[in-house]
Amino acid sequence: MDKFGLSLKLTVVLVLLTAFEGFAVAADKQSANTAQVKSAPAIKWLQHDLKLNGIGVGVESAHKMLFVALGNGFEKSADYAVILSYKYASAGYKFVIKGSTIKNGGRFGFKGIKYGAKIPVQRYQNGALLDTYTILFTNLPVIQFIAARIVDEPKSPSTFRLLSGQFKQDTGIRKMGIEFRGSEISQTLEKKSLDVEIAKATDWTKGDGVKLLDLNKDSDWILDGVHDADSTFHRNLVSQDIFRAIRPGAYRDKFGVAHGQASLRGHLTEVIKNGIYDGVYVLNEKPGRKMYDLKKISVPVDVNGTPQWGKVNFKNPENGSALYKANIDNEVFFDSASVKNNFVQVYPKPKDVKRFEPLVEFADFVAKSNDKVFATGIAKRIDLDSVVDWWALVLVSHAEDNIRHNFNLARSGSGKFYMLSWDHDGSFGVNWFAFEPDTNNLIRRLTRLPAAGFNKKLKARWKTLRVTEFSQAKMVNRFKIYIDESNKGGAKARNTVRWRWPVDETDVVMGTAKYINAYLADWLPKADKIIHDLPEK
């Protein structure tokens, strides 16, 4: 620890745990607290649909908190003028802030507000004080959802609302399907990541595309809990940002035109679940056919317009689009028999048709072709430039968890496969596993057979990237920006209190830009040597 010059102490964090009283135990005590209330008001705070300048507030009823997602410009104290609106004004409800009574549609000027500030607000009915809540001004978007039940599968009905002053968005209350996501290991964690599907107003099981913040319009979204994995909250986001920066699209067609988006985008949010503060989650786009702009498979329909996947002509090369996610195994591409265990089919959806044939054929070629056939034929099957960019990112970020799994393989129509980045939580010094490139037989053969041309491409690309997107200073600065975002309004501290993580000194240190900088200073010369030592003849 001393070599990084850090003096963080566990006792400091333990003091922090008491600073936001009760967040960590709210889920267990909410029922008991409610029972102690002698006469609860007839109208709950959520029912008021309280809004400031047309954007709702997140209602954390367990501790009587109102989360206001501010826009930009409140790093330092600034005035904040609002128009306050709410429902049930005709029933005699009024709100008082700093001694000023504000009616529905009334104006109020907050003085000297900055991210993390707290202001009490009283609620009255017909002149009688009902309760006092505290407004908390956060710099992050706020997501409020209500879900009676969440399991791994299937999705359960729930409601969703996103609030953001920065992006001037209030989705209103939307129907949603929700379920836990992730591996068996990640699902043992106390704080679990979530798959959510924004649904049509008439049917919670039918997806309805919506644009959230500045992200792509879609119905499927990820709420990544990043719990017990990445104490910066941002290793995956930084990696995906870098991958998009080095790749103009997910793939290029035969005319050289870039298509799609190379990797997901996301934003930190603060989540309120069932009226209880639930910490910081990363709202991520969900990679799929639309994000990568893969050509749609032509599916016949019956007289009722129902797709007939069983009648798709897969002999037509243009129906060759596919997307697979490398999943769990300790090695990959050493045989074709393990493909169905190694990979998850994303497109087409398995419920429509199971389609592993393209991937089996590719894996079979990688595993069984002799050196000469491999060297001359691999570039016909997969775009080597995409593999270069993907492998360069894995190498520069020391992402040992992405060598043999946690990557995507995509193909559009009759084109080649493309390698695409996915899930880099275990990167930039997390060190879950040993860094073992030979566990990926595609990389093993490409780097051992100079005749394939991969090493020459990789060396040239690496030289360019190391003074641009892969420079130590630029990568560390990406972390600094994100870490500042999570700290300046107190969101990361609130998450620590809610989940008691990170509190271990090592985890706390690994969440700092100083640690990232020191780690890269040690790792990058080693990565440079790995590239330098690759044979070209």
C-alpha cells in the first residue's frame, strides 16, 4: 500500500458507514418502522408525483429522502430556480421549503445549491404538518422501480421511472419486466445485476423501445451492480469507451462502410427499489443485433403475421447473421464440440431458433486446420482487424477475464465474423486470474503463425494506439473523470453505506485513479515487450 502513497484506513470507512444512518439496514427494518407510524397520511409521497421544472423526484420513503437529479453546473454553489408541481393540491396539500409555502405551480429559488446538498421540505394538509422529508441533490440520474418479486428467470412485472436533470428526461412510470442477470457466481452476491425490459403500457411482457439519457433507443437494458468486482465502478465503461474510440463501428461491409456501434455505452445512476435506496448501478445498453446493426434474417410470416422461424432459408448466405457471447469455459476454440457450452446464442434468439452451425464451423476450422490452411484461410472467416483491436484492448487493460470468455462474436449476413468487446470488470489491475493467452486457441495460433499476418497488423496498430488511446495518461484520465462523477455528489459513499462495500482497504485503494496509474506504470512495459517479441517471420 505504501508504494502508492495511500493512507486510507479501514477506520475511516467505518466512520463513513454511520454517516448516512440506516441505508444499509433499511430493507430489513422498513416494515417495523412502518408499523410504528400511528396515522400515516392518506396520500403517499409517490402519489403526489412531485416535480421540479417538469422532472420528477425519486422518493426514498424508508428514510424520508427525495432525490433530485440536477443538471450540469453545480460542482460549486449556485442558485437553482424551480417551478414545483404536484398532484392532490385540491385536497389541501402544500409544501414548505425554508419557510416559504409553495403551491402547485409555484416558484421557488434554492440558494447556494451544489451536488450533495440537502434541504428539508415539509408537507402540510389543510394547515397541519404531516411529515418532513429531505431533498438530496445528486449529479446522477435517478431510477425508481417497484418490483414485488425478482428472480433469475423468468422476468417479473414491475414499474420503472428514470429522472435526469442533465438530460432533461422524466420517462414517467413505465411498465417493465425485470430479472437477475449474470453468472452463477455473480448471483450469489448480495447486490445483483439486473436485466430490465421497458414494456408497452398495455402489456408488460411486450418490449417497447425507449431512448434513455443519450443512449440508444431500445427496450432491453442492463443495470450493472458492479458489486464485489470493480470498486471504481468504471473499469467496464472505460474499456468499452476505449474500444469505441479505436473502432468506428462494429464492422465494415464489403465496401468498407462502417456499421453499428462497437461496444455498449452506459451511465452511473442511483437506484431506489421499492422505496429503499439501493445504491449505484450502471445503466448499460444491451449489446444485440440492433446495436451492432447486423442484417436482419428474413423470416416468413403466416396469414396472421406470426414469424415462421422453422421456415427460414438458412442456405441463403444473406440469412447468415449471428451473434454469440463467449461464456464460461477455461479454454476456447480448441474443439467444436464444446461450442454450445462455451457460448450463449444472442441472435437469433434461441427461443425462435437454435443456430450454432456458423460458430461450430468456425471453431472447427480454428481447432483442426493445419498451419498452412489456417494461415491462408483464417482472414476469410474472421475480420483480422477486429481481432487486432479486441486483443489489443485485452492486452493493454490486462483483462485476464476476457481471454477465453466475456467477448462477442458477430456476423452480418454473408460477411465474416467480427470480434467485439464485452464485460471488462476484471481489468486494469483486478487480477482475478493469471494472464494466459494460450487458453484462447484463436489467439494462440494467430500469434504463433506469422504467415497469418496477424502479428504484423498487431504491432503496427499497437504502435499507433500507444501514443493515442492507449497512452497511460489518457487512460488514467478516463478513470479520473468517471471517479469524480461518482464522488462529487456523494453517490459512491451512499453506495458504500448501503452495501458495506468497498470497505476493505485493498478494495478501496483499487477504486482510485492513483492505483490505476501505478498499475499501468508497471504493466504497460510488460505489454510492450509481449508485442515486441511476437515473431513476424
